[in-house]
Amino acid sequence: MRKIGYTFSLILLITFFSSCLSERAKPALDNTEKIEIRIYEVFGMDCPGCQGGVEKLVNKIPGVLDSKANWKKKQIVVRIWRGQDASDEAIFDAIRRANFTPGKRTK
Amino acid sequence: MKPQEKRKKRFLSFLLISCASVAFSYSSGISVDAGLTPAQDRWIFRTQLRYMSFGSMAKINQKMEMYMVPVVLAYGLKSNLTVLCRQPIMRRDMSMMGASHAENGFGDLFVMGKFKIYRRNTLNYTLGVAATIGIEAPTGSDAFSSKTWDLQPGLYFSWRRGSLGSDVSIAYTWNGFANKGQNGVNPGNELAFDWAISYQFGLGTNSRISMAPVLEVSYRDISSDRLNSRDIENTGESILYISSGFKFTVSSLILEALLQLPAAQNRNRIQIERNATWLFGLRYMF
């Protein structure tokens, strides 16, 4: 039983620390001339765990710097390099592949 | 060997046989989100520590404790298809009339595919329906393997409205669909029904943390084992669990705990009684 307990505790610790590392804040970029901020409605997110799934897919789109989803506000904020080809349709497609439904682009 | 020791050994063998069928079956627990398939390219690592205890019969004072750590890895292959594999690590402690026996080992490997049948996301509610098909291969240690190939189809429904969520799942396990178990015995098939209701509230202003108390009702009906197309006596049972617990989410990490209480048990005379099951788990998505 002790071995199982130790194994389980070790898994718990490793997972917790890797979760903390993945949550490190990205360097702030306040150069608004180079960065465009867009906000899209997202329906179907029901917990904080859902946010990461859609962010991962949106972040893979060429031209996207990063994104931050919010299940409470039902939206995702996407930072895009100006002049890069990150279309609304590509972002809608990423939201659909995360099994959510895109709404309007509000900003 | 002294006659008393021989008697103890015989009792332990008897206990092992009578416990085997009940031990492999367990209620899933924290079954929330089952109908909502994860995002494409999403990995989910999940593990739990389950502690199950089985009661004693007054005459022979038998007792069994079981520890189980199922390790699950799931991947969103497509937005409508998730693949999953589960490998349980197990330990069983048994005691009777002063004699005791312990076993460690691996359970059977389970591989499953989950298909999105229907998903509707609106401003007010979310509804998801998913079907699963799983196969359990007889890869486990002798003490923890049914030694049969088992097929498990299932259907899952999830509904969310605001902070309230409800999940229903129905699964059927066809044990020994491709072969027979040890000594030609076909283990009994199993019908499982789970219903869960949860209320989720965000903690603080940060949308990354939430807490959800969960209430679950689980029913298991296990039919009798069969030998030469005949039911084997003293096998098969049905159990109703009522469980309460919580799910604590910090971003991509979910911690969960659940206490499962057997509210009703219909078992035969040699099977030992199931007591409470404790469950502590974590899920990490990346």
C-alpha cells in the first residue's frame, strides 16, 4: 500500500508543478502598433479546463501571438501580429475543432 | 503443515475465489464531462487512488481491502474522436480468522474510442452526446485479470446550463466476448448506469479556478458467471451507490475526491459485503 501511496503522491506532485510551469505569464507586449487585439464570442466552455483546449488550437494559427479564453465571459481574447494572415475564419475553425461554437467577433 | 494452518489456507483460497468477481467490478465515480468530447489535439492524463473495503461475515470474520490506481491517457485525435487507454495498478489485502494474504499487480489494459454523436453549444446551455466502444485485454497479473477479452459499448449524455451540470451514462460490459476465462468459466456481463449532478462556481475574479460539488448515483448489475451455458451459483450481484464529492479546477489541473456509499446491495450468500469506497484523483490536460 505504501508503494502505491508514494507513486500516487509522486504523480500528483509532478502534475501540479508542470501545471504551474505551463501557467507562467508570457512577456508583456504593449506595442499596439505591432499587435492587434481581437475578441471573439465562444459558446460551450463550461469550466477553466476547457479554456486551455481552445487556446492551444488558436495559438497554433500562424500570426497569432497568444490567446486567453474565459469560460465565464464566454469569449477568447486573441493577440495577433499586425500584417500577419490570421483570418477570422481560421480562428472560428480552431474554436470549432475545440468542440465549441464561435459567436460574433466583438472587437 | 498443521491442520489449523491447512484450514486457514483453504479458507483463504475460498475467500480469493469468492472475492474475485466482486473485486474487478467497480463504480466509475466522478463521471462528469463524459458526454463532452475534448478538443482536437488535447491530451488528458488522469489518475485516481481508489480505496475499496469489503465487509466481514460474522462466522469467519473475513475482510478485504483493495487499492487501485488506474492510470489513464486520452488524446483528442479529431474533434469528434477521442482515444483512451487505461492501465490499473492494484493491491489486495485479505484477512480471515487471523490469517492474511496480500497481492500486488497490474489489472487488464483497457483501450477505448469515444465518438461525438451530437453537440450543441448556445449562450444558455450546452448539450453533448457521445458513444464509446472499449476493449479490455487480458494483460493483467493472474490475481487481477479476468483472463478474458471484454467488449464495452457505452452512451454518454452531458448537459450544462449556467453553473448547473448533469451527466448520464449507460455502459454494458460483455465479458469474454471472444474467449472464455480460467477453467472455461464465462464471467458475468455487467450493466452500468451513472447519473451525476454538479454545481460549479468560480473562485475569485480569476476565471482559472473553480469548485464544483458533485452528487452521483451509480447502479451496477452483474449477471452470474456461466459454465457450459449454465449459471454458476453464488455469482452475480447488483449494487446501488450514492456518492458525494467535489471537483476543484485550477486551469488545466483538476483535483477530485469522492465518497461512494453502497445504498443497496443484492448479493448472494458467499459474497462479502461492499463498504464505502474512497476516491482521490487528478486530471491534467495539455
